[in-house]
Amino acid sequence: MSISAWFRVDVFDTSWQALIAKGENDGWRLHRRQEECGMAFTAGEPDTPSVVDGSCVDDGEIHHVVATSLEGEKTLYIDGELLAEGFQDPIGVPGTNNRVRIGDNPSAPGREWEGLIDEVGIWTEALSADEIQDLYEKVKVE
């Protein structure tokens, strides 16, 4: 799968703020991890972040993020660049009955995103590095 969005952080004021999420455990999340200033992608079991970007995105600028998952291999791109990759058990078809939420986590209320979220896309396949770069270049904010 792949998840893509343009976003801006107005303020990180809560731990684990969710940009886009289907929930905890057998769901998935593109989110702020703990009280860090970067992004993380959690998908599959065990329910721990598989890829975490250490760069800060709470700079008031608009950023593009793409997370992919293919047979347990996870990637996280920020502004067209691969910044994190790792392995986590494959997510398969999430068993959670939660609906996908933009700007919130259906399994953990109170972790709302504070800022802009735009151009959200979710694919059933993992986008390639070239496809991710194309997404970034076509809509890039100068």
C-alpha cells in the first residue's frame, strides 16, 4: 500500500498526532511519533513504528509525505526524498473495522492533527521511487 499527502504543522501539541490513520494494532498510521518533530509510519504487527524520519517537519512549511508498505518492507519519503526504511510484519488486509480518518486516529481520540492536510491519496500497491518523485514534482510548492 501507499499513502500520500501534503501537510503543514501548525503546532505539535499532543503526542502521537495522526495525519492519516486506520487505527492501532492491526490498522496503520502516518503520524508524529511520541513527542518527536518528525513523521513515522506504523503498519502491521507488532504495533511499533517501522520507519521513523528524524528530520523535523514542524517548521511552518508545506511538506509532502509518502509511506509505502510491500511484503513487510516499509519506506517513508518526505519532500520526494527517501528518509527512512525498515521492516515490519506485513499488514495484509487490516482486520480493524475502523474507517480511515484524516487528521485523527480512530483508535486513539484526542490525537488530532493541528495544521493543513491536502491532496491525500491511498493506493493498494506500493508506489515506486520514480512515482513518488513524480507526485512531489507535479504539485511541489515553491
